[in-house]
Amino acid sequence: MALWRGLPPLARAEISRAVRLWARIKRAGGRVVVATGSGPNLHEGATCQVAELVRLGLVDGVLTSSAVAGHEMAGVLERVRRVPGARLGLTQGSLPADGRAEVALLPRAELERRAAGEGLDRELYRRLLSAPGPEIIKVAGNLAYPTGLWLERAAQALLPLAQEAGLPLEAAAGPGCDPLTMLGACARRRVPCLVSVPQLVGGGRVGLAIGDSIPVSQRSRRVAALLSSADLIIESGVALTQEIHDGPLETYTGHGLWAGRLGGRPFSLRDKAVLRIDLDPNLARAWRLERSQGAVAAAIHQGRPKTKSLGMAFRMEMSGFARLPGARPLVADLGAVWPLLAARVCKAVGVKAAFLCYKQGTPPGEAVRGYIVEHVRPLDLEQARRALRGKRTWR
């Protein structure tokens, strides 16, 4: 397989090791949790791949960002034309740096659904469609009209219902999301799909609605419970995992030391297997220095900046990751890693995946992106509302 041959030998060895561990955990009835960032996870189809693994029972919970949640609610990927933002009637100061906005190239049925539901300025849409510009596939929502505006309105409409039900907004949206999204797959299998606290930043008003739906302390407890339940944690292109790892309740890396005395429920990552898919070779270097010399722990013990002690650019999340006994770095492109991981773990446990992603920029990868555009549907707000009826608790 071209993807396999294109990876360095060390990455291949880590994938093989991860597949053996993952399969062993699932055969024993264990639990696997995936933590994803945004950006490449969406573009490479990795979030859809995780959703398929949730459906198959190979992933038992997801941590993600408010940006990913918003893009999944909008349909993951969409085809847009990038046009001069002046067509929206906005001033240059209101627009992104390049002065561009986007018009979503929606099928007629979806366009009519938007018009009937949250409203559509048909004249504005026609004006945008008539503007010249390149057509691309990108993450759904954000700058694109009408998707971005529709999405933010949908999140605001869902917010009071989520608050009444005592649910995170992403959980409230899940029943109305496509089954090939992590939100939709987790809702159907009744497993958690949560935005972590440091990943609340972003996602426009969707992120604000997610942040406002439940208190930060409750979100932290939910995240801690999910991580505590995991036998294997797979991190995919995600930043800020230091705060996900230790948060206010985790004891092994230190921040949860006093949680038990203050009535909280601390947990430890000491015995967890953690696989991190990351392109930064410094991650593997920090991991090796800690294994060979205890260099990260020594810098902490001496109160010295890790960047100076290790002589390398040091990202904050490397500290907790390097010191976890069960951590393993996988330095490679996640667009190549995920289809290999998914295909091999499915084969190892004897199940068949109905969806496999593929590396962007290749003919199979572009075909997968086209499939997502055509087949993954945006949030059905009314379906989400129906699922929330009877769950109102006024917590």
C-alpha cells in the first residue's frame, strides 16, 4: 500500500504496535478514547474515520474542539467559491485579511431547506454566486454564506434547550448530526463526545454556545470521567493536551493533587496507554530524552525552563506526555496514519469498515473528500429538538 511505503520505518513500527494494543484492549472489553484537534483532522477525513470506528464499537468516546463540533454540525466539508467580501456589503475592516468571503455551493434541496428553516436572503445568495473566484473544498461553515450564518443561528437556537436538559450543546446536537460525524455517531451509540475545556476557544458563536451550555467545572468532571474510563487514549493533531491531560482532577502530572481533599473525584493517567499522532519531531525527542535521562522530570524538579534544559523548542503539552509511562509518539502525517490504523485494527478484530479515509492531495484522498461533501449532511435542528423533549431538568 502506497501510504504504508511512504512512512518512515519507525512510524510503521508504531502503527503496528498500536494496532496490536488496540485490538487486544477491545478483545478484552476495554475502552478506547480519541482526542482530536481541528484543521487536518477534518480535511483528511479523520473525524469521519473516528465516527465510523465509534459505530463499529472500536472507539468508546471522543474529546474534540468547539471548531470541530461546529464544522460537524455544518456537514464537515463543503464546496465553496471564494469571492470578494464586498459582495456581502461589508467594510474591509469587517473582513478577513485577504478581504475574501465564501459562498456555499449547495444542492437545491439543501438550499430550500435553509430557506424554509432559518431564512435565506436569495438576492444576496445570487449576488455572491455571480461573483468570480476559485472553487475549493473546505471545512463547512465559518465564512461561507449561508452555511456559516445558519450554523451560528442554529447553535443559538439549541443553547436554551441544551441548558434545560443539563447537556453540553455538542451532546444536544448529536442526535441531529449525520452518522458519519463524531457527534452523530457518539449520540447513536450513547457514548460521550465532548469538547475539552482548553478547546472551547474557537468556533464562533458555536463555541460560545458550547461554553455556555454547562459550567466549566461540570465539563471538567465529564472529561475526567471519560479519560479515567479509557485503557487507550489516541491523540490526533491536537494542541493543548497538557490541560486535557492534567486538568484540575488528574494526579500523576500534579494539578489534581488537592482535588480529593476538596470533594472532587481525581483520577490518574499513570497506567493509561497514550498514542499521540503529531508531525513535530521535537515531541519524539522530548519523549526519548525523558526515557533515557529523565530530562523533563529533572527540569521540573530543578524549577528550570524546559526549553533551556533540553536545548529545543518545547511545547507545553510535551511535558505531561513525555512523563506518562504509557505514552508513545507517532511522528507522521495523520492523513496517512488514520486509514492504516483503521483498516488494520478492523482486520485484527474481524469487522468491516464501511468508510475509510485517505491522505489529502492524492486521487483516493480527493475522492473521499468529495464523498464527504456529497453525503455527510448538516445538522437537522428539528431532529435534535425532538430528541431533547422530555429531557428538560433545569439543572
